[in-house]
Amino acid sequence: MIPLPVILAEIIMALGGALLAANIWALIRHKVRPDQKPVRPVSRGRAITNALIGLVVLVWGFASFITRI
């Protein structure tokens, strides 16, 4: 059975990675798909801030995962 601290570290790592990936996708979506116009323009400052928070949470989860093994 997988210990609870390892599962929690994996969940934290997954949430941080999802936050990072979603905000980076929101920033580059206009360059990848220029034909689609978004309903609302993306706030660059908010997306960058959320991406950095996601990166910190991802690193934190990875560090917790490594120390639990």
C-alpha cells in the first residue's frame, strides 16, 4: 500500500503542474491558435503570477516526494 505522505506529495505536485500548465497555455494560446478570438482577454500579470505560484507548488511537491522515498 502507498503511504499517505507519498500520495499527498503526488497530489500537490499534480496540482502545481496543472496550475502551471494551464496558465502557460492561456498565455500562448493566441500564438498557437490565432484564428480563435477569446471571449475575454487574458490578464498577463495574473496569468504569470499564477504560473509562478504553480511552479513553486510543483517544486514543493517534488521536493516532498523525493524526501519521502
